[in-house]
Amino acid sequence: MAGLKSKLAAILTVVLIVSGCLKIAGRLPAKLRLKVISAESHCPSLSKTSSALWFENPEQAGHVLGGMKIPADLSPNNGLLFISMGLQPSGGFSISLARPTAELKNDTAFVDVLWQRPPPGSLVTQALTSPCLLLEMEKARFHTIVIRDQDGNIRAAIKN
């Protein structure tokens, strides 16, 4: 009888430890895959300031982003994320993906980008530009997408 009690106690201990580990692991942020579809210096100028748009399917994106090449073979498990720097006064501005995954915490997806400005005094083209990034992103249960730059500044946010 004492052997049975000690075995049951050991099994219960293991179950509690595993259960606790799963709860802790459940709090860790999930990762959503990102894929760059396009990175351009002259994009549809939808805003004079930085902005972002989420599209559930290629048809939605095509209606809004008319001139951009939109993939027709997008998986139904993925959407499209458009990130724009807005209208810029010259060349030398660019935006690129910092990591191949977005971090999902609670109901917010965090997308990290490299937000590049020309160094002061650098020689750049004197033409208006509108740099943007079009990403394929896994769909998930998020209500907000936050775009952060390399310094942690929030450049755009979307309520879904």
C-alpha cells in the first residue's frame, strides 16, 4: 500500500510539473511567419505619414494597392500587410523587415522593421519618394498589429 501511495504521489508530482510548464510556455509569445513580397521606394501614396494596412486576401489588396504586384496564389492561412513610410522629401529613405517572424502577445502582433533615413549631409536624389514594404503574414487571432522600428518606436498600428 505504501508503494502504491508513493507511485501515485510521484505521478501527481510529474503531472503538476508538466502542467505548470505548459502554462508558462503558453504565456510565451507565439511567432507568426512573415515573407517579403515587395520592398519599393515608390509605392501608392496612401498617406503623407507612416501607415499600415491589413488585407485578408489578395483581392482586397489589389483594390487598394492597384499598381503593386499582388500574389494571386496566397494561402488562405495568410494575409497581406502593407507598411508605408509615407511621403518623403528625397531618396535615401527605405524600410525593410528586421525579422522573419512577428511576435504575437495577447491579441497584438508586433512586426519589427528597419526604418532607414539618409544620414545628414548625404547626397540623395531630390525627388519625392514613398517607400513601402508588402509582407505575407500568417493569420492569427490578433486585434492589433503594431509596426516597430529598430529603436522600438511605434511607426504604425492597425486595429483589426
